[in-house]
Amino acid sequence: MSGRSPVRATEEERSALRQLAHSRRRGEADRARAILLTLEGWRAEDIAHSLGAHVSTVREWRGLYARGGVAALRYRPAAGGRPGERGRRALALAKAILAEDTAHDRHWTLPRLCGEIERRGGGRVSPSWLSILLRKRATAGAGRATRSPAAKTPPPWSAAGCA
């Protein structure tokens, strides 16, 4: 189905859209510009090309505007609540499990660690998410390899390594 978009705006709404089009938040500005261009008769494909967005995104913005007006195009922070509670619980359990294995004889893999976390009541967490939690939210510097003071060859990024 092609044709003109059913999006309409009063002069007051157009003024609010023009103001929002100058927002410092690029997302807000792009959404407002897309609606303004729609009101000028531009096709979704042309708007998407000019804003560097996908045509389905432009159509989504039109739908947002049609349902909620200018307010629907404004930036909204993520929904409230305590962020990452399940992730914090999974990370704490993972650290405890790994700390208990002092002999390193369990040969932990991410899937096995996820299964043990779930068994201990930490909820289900995917191996890929656990990997992110362990890398980014673990204590800084933990598990990172450092060069041995007795290393014979200079690191490739040092001046001595460049001949």
C-alpha cells in the first residue's frame, strides 16, 4: 500500500516539532525532522535516506507520532526499577563459585557456570551475558594478564620493539 502518509499536524504541533528538531539529542531531532518532512509530502524511503535511518524506523516514528503526538517523540529514560539485580546476583554467585574452587579442578566453562548459578538459585543467565558480567563488572584488573618482569623480549608496542 503506497500513497500519502495520514500524518497531520496543527500549526501549534508544527511549531513544537520545529523546536524539537533543534534538540541536542540526535534521536529526538531526527524523529521530529522525519515528521516535518512527512508533513511536507516526503516519502518514507527519501526521509530514511536523508536521515541515515532505515525506512522501517521512519515508519515507526510516524506511528509514534500518530499515537502520541510530539510527546511520543521526546527522549524518555529507561524504565525505572533497580537496574541489574539479576545480573548482580549472578555475578556474586559466579565469583563465589570460582573462589570455592581453589584447586581449579572443576574446569569451569561458561555454560557449566551458568548451570551452577541457576542450581544455586541465582536465576537463569545466558553464557554470553555471564561473559559480559565477568569481563565488565568484575573487579578492575582481575584476571588480566600482565607481562612478567623476567620477559626477554620487549612488547611490540614499545619503542624498543620498533627497529
